Amino acid sequence: MTRPQVMVMVIVQVMVMASVDAQSGTRCIQNKGQQGMCGPITTCPPLLSLLRQLRSRNPPKNGSQTLISSFCGYEGSIPLVCCPVNSSTAISQITGRSLLPSRCGISLLTQQIIDGEDASLLAWPWMVLLRGRTRGVLTWTCGGVLISERYVLTAAHCNDTTTTLESVRVGEHTLNINPDCEKGVCAPAPQDILVERIISHPDYKKPCNKCNDIALLRLSRPAVLNPIHVVPICLPVDLKQQMGITEDEFLDKHAWAAGWGSISRDSSVFIRLDTLQQVQLPITNSESCEIMRSSYPDPRMVLCAGGEGKDTCSGDSGGPLTLTNKGNTKHFVVGITSHGPSECGITNTQGIYTNVHYYVQWIIDNLQP
């Protein structure tokens, strides 16, 4: 074994044996005082390059010390390194997925907004209400879904030329009641949080007027999570591993949708109930679905759901379409309410939902600490 190979083996052994308590995706400080992000060396190009140089016949001076001093912990038996934050590639790989919560999609909805029903207080802990100004008037505009303590996923059209989003409400159930209580269980007061940044998909309305209807809202402060009342929903990052199904197997499954939108079948007449509504909708590829998504360059960009006289409607935009994993232990947001026919809930017509799995990498790439 050559000297460089021995050196690398010693470095790895030192890193694995060290008992430093850290986790992938957490902030760290390098030995020179520079901020970094703790993660596997495979996600950090500069330190991975250094490791490869150490394996060469001409290793850089003090390279081994630099690598050892970058050690920030371990994940199982995998050593983690403090990657400098000025490495944009490393940051996008380390921070994105690692910023998603490990505890997500936990709800007490076990049986289960047009022809919908009142949702249980404990059924939708990830639901978010969006508030904005439409022609100068502050009003509730759309729905959204909490995917982490700092980010809300919604539809891009909820922030358009006539409406400017200002804040979100997390942990709401019935608008005119505070606190919300059900069967002796009361929820904490809802949280109103300002929107710090609106990240609409860069190709929203391209090449078709309703294409890429998806956006992220970064909150000005983290939402205060609660074990049963405020819980982020899971993102479908790896369908087969997380949910036990493929995207093709969404078809004919009954998904749940929810919102505080209109219950009127006529989209020009807005009638809102104060209580969050829920409805179960079949995901189908009907003839009307094919017509509605014919303008999309890739039919996978959207899902079609409904067709049995039940539907989401005006005001439900941005809200989630959800499925559970095979064990029914976690809920995943598979769609974002985008648009539908002018008359809501018409038999043999569907609503269009942005396919979250299609955009999941874009979502991850836009998450920041």
C-alpha cells in the first residue's frame, strides 16, 4: 500500500472514530472560522476533490490536516464534513433535501369541496391560508400546504397581477372561532406569519398560460410546530421508497383535497364556509382530462382529479391533493390545486392539479437554511 493510500485510510479512521454529535444538513464552522454545512463528503465538491488529491502520488501540503479538521460528525457510519458555504453546488445538494422535516405527514385522518364535508380538527395539520391584497383590499385568497417550518407550497397564480400575497395563517380550522375545539381537544391559536419571499416557478405561464403553476413561500420566521395541530406534510421525493407506489399507480386512487374555498358550483358566485372542508377525489385520465391538459408540453406536469360531482373550487387554489403511503401512516402532497372548469363539480369533468412529484427537484433546489 502506498503512502498516500495509508494517509487516506488513517484520515477516514480518525473521522469515523471521533465522537462528535452532529447531523447532516446542520450549520458548522470550519477551522478558519468560515461558515459551512455539515454533510457527506460526496456532496461537497471542494473537499471531495481534496480527498482525491490525497490519494494521488503528489498530495497537497497540509491537505490531510485540512480534511481532518473539516470533520463535523457522522450519520450512522458515514463521516460528515463541514463544507464551505461558498460552494453553491454543495449547498444545493446538502441543504435542499436535508431541510425537509423527518417528521411529516402525521394526521389523525383515518377514514378519510363541492359535496364535501367539514374536516376534523386533527385531520389537516399542514393546511395554510394565504392572505393578500386584491385591488387594495386585504382578503383570504388561496390555500397552501406547510412542507417545513419555513416553507409553504402553493400555486403560482395565487400571486398574480391583481393579488399580492402578504402573509399566511398556519394552524387554522374554523375562521370565526378561536380556539378551535373538538371533543374536548383544543388547538393553539393560529399563527399569522409574514411572507418573506415568493418563489414562483421561473417558467410559470410558459409555454402555456397555466403551465408550471407552482410556487414556494419562504416565511419571515419559522412556524411553531405542534405534534398534532401543526405538522408539515411529506414531499414525494422518492415515490417507491416512501409511498410504495410509482407515479403511474396514482391513477384510479382516491386522493383527499381540502380548503376554505367556495362551495358554490357557479365559480362567479363565492360562498365560503368558515370551517375547513375536505373531499375525496379519484385521480383519472378521462377524455375531458386529456382535453384540458393538451396544451401542456408534458402531460406529467399535471394530474386530473374529480368527475363524480365533487370538486375543489374558487379559493381552494394552492391547496393540496394528498395520498397516503401503503401503510396509511403518512400523508404526501401529490398535487397542488391549479384550475378547473368554469362550473365546479360537474359530472365527468376534472380539476387540474400541479403534479408535485414532477417538480420535486425544483422544490428541493429552492429550499435554503
